[in-house]
Amino acid sequence: MAKKLPVAYAHPYAFDARYKKSVVYFSMEFAVDQALKTYSGGLGFLAGSHMKSAHDLRQNLVGIGMLWKHGYYDQVRNTDNSMVPQFREKMYNFLKDTGIRFQITIAQQPVWVAAYYLDPKYFGTVPMFFLTTDTDGNDPWARRISYHLYDADPAIKVMQCMVLGLGGAKFLDAIDYQPDIYHLNEAHAVSAVFHLYKKFGKLESVRKRLVFTTHTPEEAGNEKHDIQFLNDLSFFGEVPLPTVHKITGIQDSTFNHSLVALRLSHQANAVSKLHGEVSRHMWSWASGICPITHVTNSQHKASWTDPELEQARVKGDLTAIDNRKKALKSQLFLTVADQVGKIFDPNVLTIVWARRFAAYKRPDLLTRDRERFDRIMRNPEMPIQFIWAGKPYPKDEGAIYTFNQLFYLSHLYPNMAVLTGYELALSKQLKQGSDVWLNTPVVTREASGTSGMTAAMNASLNFSTYDGWICEFAKHGENAFIVPVASEDNRDAEDISNMLDVLEHDILPMYYQRREDWNKVVLQSMNDVGDFFNSDRMAAEYYTEVYK
């Protein structure tokens, strides 16, 4: 098979000599631009940044994802202002139909897969292909596979993984392209290994080509299915079940997707230094797995950073940073006024919590001590403004309840807002318009997190528990505000007390009473997030540490 992409899809540059090895990167979601709704949250933001840095570094890398007819969902409000997911068809004139159609078997039935091409010229990515079953020749059940990112039906979600994995590997055959490395970003595409095994006939031939990135810091969080359930869905392609047991090392009936990826890859990586330690410990019981290193997640600085803030940072101009920050806050506050009818003041300290709503991220943490939160919110001497935003999983009733409760709580305060529509554009606006970026995960549950990186690039100070990438960046009081790791016995109560202490005694006094110190900490944060947390470093490190 060929080692070059067909001319119609070729990279628009000569490869850098350091990055000539050919890699195909499989991901269930990519966030490359606000206009392309093929992502839900951090995994997509990370993958999108990777595709852009791979382009900037002239790497021989290609992305394969899924074209979701309804995207993730549009976050809107009911008539009573409670959150509701809205699903509508997305149309993309800039995606080119390759004309390539091929079939994979799903639940013992042939299903057509179509492939669309994203030209690098539109969003500055490497060549990317998006697969869909919403195409002529398929029955309604088969077309539905590509409707909703992370469908709530377990069988449909497995089918989605099959289209990405088996379908993605088969698509590469269809265009006569055989890369040196198949990179699975999370285990969603692990079914690709069975296509490769059938194709090459030897386990070592698969293993030398496969690498795996894990984002899950708890063993229980890794996806598992009954192996017969998967076999009934044709998950293993043309590989018979006895052979599946043999090559995966699975002796019982439970198919652990991440474990199989670890056993059939020659190299795996976690996504922060701490996550690497957690992952190696977490999988220490498992036999036959590959080495697990770490490549700390990062974000594409050129896409996220306000140019004027960056110019002021390079000059070390604290006044220019401060002035530009107020202008960016004013822009954000137009969105606040439009969505919730409140007028925020750019001279007031503004704290933002914005990311995927999930229980372990504890979005409502600081509000749980209602008496103390109320006192802080009503303090006229050191005023504060709070903004929350983020998308719960559309079927996560608990997270949706938390979102709605925060919104109803905001009715009590003219200086508190809860926004909808948290996608790339609003995320960027919130980072550029915040003074403080609040992060409250349960420690060791956040494999990396990346939102605080792009906040720091935009002169917003991280205020966080000590988890994920923060451990490699933060120095309390010098470039961020960090709370000690709480005891497991009294974790939430300690985190609430410690965070409110830092807010009342460190953050607010520095902002209002020692403004010169505040501006110096902001500049230090911008400088420290620097090159290491720019995805150019990350994309380069994948070649040196993972694609070996």
C-alpha cells in the first residue's frame, strides 16, 4: 500500500525532517473551529489543538473523526429558563464529499460509510476526514449511528466506535494509504485493531503500528462491555471470538476497551505528569500492557490568545495588559447582558467557572456554603462578579439539575450569571474576559484539564485544586492561587473552606488593595504558561516520546 496520501488530500507543505513518520490520529471528537460542531468538551478541544500544531510544525499527520449530524447539542433554555438540549441538523459547505463509500458490518448487516474531507486551508489543520453513516443506501437505524455524539443508547454508542475504528481503518485502505502509526486518542476506536490484525495476520505487526492516549484517571471510568454483546454487534470485524480472547488476553466475559488498547499498543501515554503516575499505578495489576509515559496536554496558543494581550506580555507592559483586559471584559459583558439581562462592571473582579458540567468537577462547590458565599457576593468594599457556563451531558440529569440550580441562585444576585451555549467561541470570550479562572475538580479525577491554560494565556489567573496540569504549572501567590489537597474523609468541606479563605484573604485583597502585585502575578502567569503549555510542544513530544 502507498505511504503517501492521494494528491487531492496531500499536506500543503513539505514535511519537517523531524516529523516525517506518517501518523493517523483517531478521535471521536475534534474542536477545530466554532463553525464545525464535532466536539463536546475537553477531549475535542485538545484534539483540535493537536491538529493545528501538527500543521504549524509541518508534521506528517492526518486526523480521522466522525461527522455528527446533530453535533453534540445546542444548549438553550425552556420557557422557565431551565436548560434544555436542542438537536438540529448541522450543514457544512466547507466539508468536501470525497465520493468514497465503503461498507462495514454492524450487527451482521452491511452499513455504508461515507467520508468527508476538511481542507487545511479553512482552519489551519492537517488534512482531516470525517466519517458518517447518514448516507444513501442505509436504513434509518444505520443512519442514526452518526446523529448524536456519545449517543445514550449503549448499542448505538458501540456502533459509533465501530465506525470510527473499523471504519477509519478501512477508509485508509480505500484511499490506499498505510501510515506508520495508528494513534488512538482514547479507546473509542479500539475496534481498528481487529481490522489491522485481519490485515497483517500477526499481533506484532499490529502492536508496532499502534499507540494509545488514555484520558481516564479511574479504572472504573474505562468503558467495558460484555464480550458477547460486542460480538453480536460485529465489533471484532472478521476476527472470530476465540481469536479475540487469544490476542487480547481477556479470559472472562468483560471486554475492557482501554485494557485492550494498552495490550495491543507498543506505547501509551497519560496526559499530565500526575496522570502518568496515577495511570501506571492504576494498571499495575494488568499483565501484558505496554509502557505508559505522559505527554502533558496543551492548547494551540495562536488560536486562543488575544494578540494585543500577547504583545503587551512580550513587552512586559503591565498597564497595557490591565487596559486591554478591561476592554475584553467589556466585550464579554455584552454577552452577559444579552443572555441574562445584567450589567457587569469591567472594574470589578470577575471569576469564571466554565467547562463540561460533571459531578467530579463540582461546579457549584463555592456556593454550598451559602452563608459565606452570600457575604462575599454582597461585600461592597471588595465587589465580585461570578459567571458560570458549560454543557452537561444531555442525559446527565444530576449535572443538568446543578446547572439549573445555579441559574436559579443567580436570580438573587445582580453580580452572578449563568450562560448557555458553551462552545469554542464563548469559551474564548470567557477566558479573555475573566480575571480569575476557577477550577474545582476532586483531586486525581482531572487527568489533565486544559481550560486554565488558555485562560492564563489571556491574563486570567488560575484558582484551583491541585490536580492535572496545574501541578506542573502553579506556584501559589506567584502565578496562580492553589488550595492544599484535602483529606478524603472531609474532602468537599475542606475544599470549600480553603477556597473561600483564599478568595477572601488572598485574591480579593490583592486585586483591590495591591493592584501592582496583582498585575505582576498576571504577567508571571502569562510568561509561565508560555511554550510548554502551547500544543506545539505537545505535538512535537508525541513524535519523540510516543511515535517511537
